[in-house]
Amino acid sequence: MQNWKNIINSHSIGFNYFVGVTLLVLICTACKQSNSEVEKPTNKATTYKNTENVWQTSPNIIVGNALGTTFIIKTNGDSLRTSPEEIDALFERFNAELSTYIDSSLISKFNANNTAIDLSGTEYFKNCFEISQEIYNKTSGAFDPTVHPLVELWGFFKRNEHTPSQSEIDSVLNFVGLKPNQLYTYKENVLEKQDSRFKLVFNAIAKGQSVDVIADLLNKKGQTNYFIEVGGEIRVKGLNDQKAKWIIGIDVPKESNSGQEGVQNRALENYIEITDVAVATSGNYRDFYELEGKKYSHTISPVSGKPVKHSLLSATVIAPTTAMADAYATAFMVMGVDASLEFVKNNPDLGVDIYLLFDAGNGRIERAYSRGMLNYLIDR
């Protein structure tokens, strides 16, 4: 049985308003963040071996820019058992395999050519693909790392002159989906295309996976307490500076609540306190796609090939790994409120819990959450 709580803050959701991506915020005055790039420290007296993109600002904090976003790695009173150089090198290796923005990366070469690749020698690609396969199957295709051609078809990168026809959608759907033997084969760690149009884009899971990779590094080094965040995807272990669980704020899904004015001015809908888990939030972008007088959600269903039509504004997911939290948050935005709650109820073995914010009409944002969220919520 799911738990519902119909609050809430009355926030206007007018026709010209679009809810932006909802973020999670670490409640920590020493860790103020924004959506812009992290500024490079100017203290020349520092003894840390900083790199162009990664900087250590104190013995227990490393920050920087990576994967097209910002990140922070923090522990409590003890020192981090890693360095800016090591973290920078990790992101470089990660990009070399999974970045679609780098032409020479492994995934870019796979997408551009009719080729087979052996994933057994990869550091990250194999794990990312196999997790994606599993979540694709679990969610009946609601999470799909091949959905990129549909996003292009609907004009989210280049505006279209007309709404895609059903025949155009059906044509693209022919090469969207993790359909073994039809679009690809995966045997003995070898991934081979069966259709030249089959392409992979791990944007909805890669940031989460990168957090897990950093967590694995710190775990191997014996780090007992840490907070890792990459572009809003979070994983924590142990305790914070106050020797308590880490407290995370969930943003109100409101366009003006961008966080650009600093953490202290963010409007937070609720708080969760967590340890030894991962958390991610997915939400709608800040502008609808408008075509021929109609507005469409940015969230494209890889099942129907069309923008989703439901009231869900954001999905916050707690899971054992950040890759799982990241991917399931995306899937739940496709599935909607009721289907997402039912999914979590029917799959307790996953260790996944969800906190959903949705448009209840008349300017009301309401919440719904799984029973397990009671273990984390501060305001119940």
C-alpha cells in the first residue's frame, strides 16, 4: 500500500509556464552550488595539485567541472583519500568510453560505424550497457538509451515545421529500443549491430554511473564518510560533519526556483536524511516544445514515440546505486504517478523508493511516495 500526502504549497502552473529540471541540494553552508560552472580557486598558496578542471579547496572537499556539469566530493572532518589529479584522470577515462560529445570516444565510434566491439576490456561501457539492458527490461522500455532519434524527430535540437506524422514516428521506432537479434546482438561480451541505425546514448544514466565509479574508488581506499554529487546525482556514505545522516533538500518544481541566487534562496519542498544510498531526481525542462499551436512535454515515451501526457513534474528516487537512481528517475517520468508507484510496490527486491511531485490542477503541486520513503523523509 502506497502512502500519499496531499499538501501542499500552492504554486501557479499557468499555460506559459514550464517546470524545469528539479535538483537535489546538500544542506551544507560549506557546499554552496549553482547550475553554472564552478569557478577555479585563485589562492596561489595552495599546496594541492589541482588540474585545469578539478580543484581541491580544503583537505576534505574536491570540486570541479566534468561531463558538461559541476561536481563535488566531500567528506566530514577527515581528509579525502584521493586527489584532483586522480579524479580528473578518472573522468578522462570515463569520457573516452561514454561521451557522445567526443568523436574519438568508444561510444561515438560504435554509433558512427557498422561495427562490433568487445566490451570485456572496457572499464565503464560494459557495466553501463548491462545496467541499461536490465532497467530497460524491468520498465518495459520506459528507460531506453536508444531514444535519441525520437528526441531529434520531435525537434528538440532543431525546430520542426510540423508535428511528426504517425508514419514518421513508426519509422523511427523501428530502430529504437534494446531489441536483441533485431537491432543488435550481445554474446560473450561482444556487442554487434544488426541495424546500422541502432545507436546508444547513455545521457540518462552516465552521470549516475560516474558517481558510483568515484564511490567505488573511495570505498577501495577505506573512506568511511563521503558525499558525492555530479550534476544533481548523489551518493552518500557514513555521516556528515555533525556526525548525523546527510540531509538533502528537494527543490520545489518551479521555473523561478533555479538556484542561481544560492542555496539559501532555494525553495525546498521537503528534506530527506540518508546514508549509504544514492538519490537522483528527474523532472521536466524549463520550456515546452510548441508546434502548430500545441505544447508538448520534453519527455518522449520510447514506447509510443510521442511526448508523455501526464501530471508528473518530478521524480526523486532513492536506490542502492546512483546509476539505478538516475535511470529509474528517467523511467518514472515516462511512466507517470500511478504506474511508478505500482512498479515500486511490485519490485521490492530492487531497493528503490520514490517521491513524486505532480500537478493536481488549480495551481496545486501535490506529493505521492512509496512506503519506504518514510525511512528518509523529515517532513512526513
